[in-house]
Amino acid sequence: MYEAKTKPTTVSVDSYLAAITDDTRREDCRALTALMQRLSGHEPTMWGTSIVGFGTYHYKYASGHEGSSCLVGYSSRKGDISVYLLAGYETDETRALLAQLGRHKIGKACLYIRRLSDVQLPVLEQLIAGSIAATKARYPG
């Protein structure tokens, strides 16, 4: 049976944030923590060694593969901050928001931003709130 490598841990989010050496990146991550906590209604939790996650949901695919993940989260990576959104979160509304966001890259389930000053925060907030709502709708209970 498959077991996810990335799971909630008891590692301190504050310790993770304090270890970010770049002052701007650390403050950006603190701001993302506050934003995601407010939007999700959940306290931050470390998932694995490098993901700050909020809330949880359980998924089960048609293949039978299932597991749990954080409802929304982010990670400070070497070059960018990875914001984890719902995989397949590609609607007309999302594309319109991404066009207004500012400097970013997008992957299957990740939004990559270098720094918060590169993006429009109200647009980022809408993207995160939309992803939370879509995840809850797709994976209720």
C-alpha cells in the first residue's frame, strides 16, 4: 500500500520561518502564513520538512490511490515560493486572475512567485480562496 512521504509533523512552523536566511523571503512567508491561516481557518502545520500547510483533505482517485494532503500551503524553495493550489485548478476565472496576478510561473498544482512584491496581493488572495473552495467541493467531508 502506498504511503505518502509528505505528512503533517510536529516541527515548529516558527522554526522553519526563522531558518529562512533572506529577510524579504522570510517576511513574505510570514505574510503568506497569515493570509492562508485567515482564508483557510486553520493553524499552520509543517508537512514534511518544507511545506507549511493549512487544514487537510482526503482524496481517493478512480485508480484506488488515496491519501491526505493539506488544503492549501506553500514552501520556500531555492528560487521561488511555491504556493500549492488544487491540481487541475484551471478555469476561465483562474486564467483571468492569473493574467492580473503579476510576475509568476504556474505548474500543475503550484503557483511559483519570487516575492510578494511581484504580484497583486488581492488577486493572490482570490486564487487561494478559490482553490480552498474548489478543494472542499471536490473532496467533501
